[in-house]
Amino acid sequence: MAETRPSVGWRTLEGVALLVIILVSGLVVGALGRLLVPGPNPMGLFKTAFVGIGGAIAGGVVGNLLFDEPGGFILAVLGAAVIVWWLERSNAREEY
């Protein structure tokens, strides 16, 4: 009896859907992280999404180190806020 495998098109669609979900969740986390840092935070949508993804990774690492569990949403937003603060600080140093 021959085994049936999912078509390659379905796998591609799943991969694209995963990337879209990651970018949208990164955008939400990054936007919330930007809201926590006072002052103007000029950055585009993709930079905000990448800040959110980085914050989620940083929050996951901190959560694993401190609590032996994944970080979760709150630590992801806090991680994004730290990254936004760090980016603002590094941009301010470049201006001097």
C-alpha cells in the first residue's frame, strides 16, 4: 500500500503562514515595547516587528534562566522595551 504525503504546496503555505504569524506577533510585541519607552521612537513597521521578535527571544531566555519556563507575553514586551531603549541610547550617542 502506497503512502500518501502532503503536497509541497501545502508545506509552502504552512511556512508562509508561520512567517506571517511571527511578523504580526513581533509587530504587536514591538509596538507595546515602544509604548513603554517614553519619548519619540521613530522606526518603521519592519524594525518594530524585528524589535518585537528580538524581545520575545530575550524574554524567553530570561524566563528560562530565572523561572525554568518560557518567558511569555509580559517578558517579551519588556524585552522589546529594553531593545527600544538600547536602540535610542545608541542612536543618541551617534549624534554627539
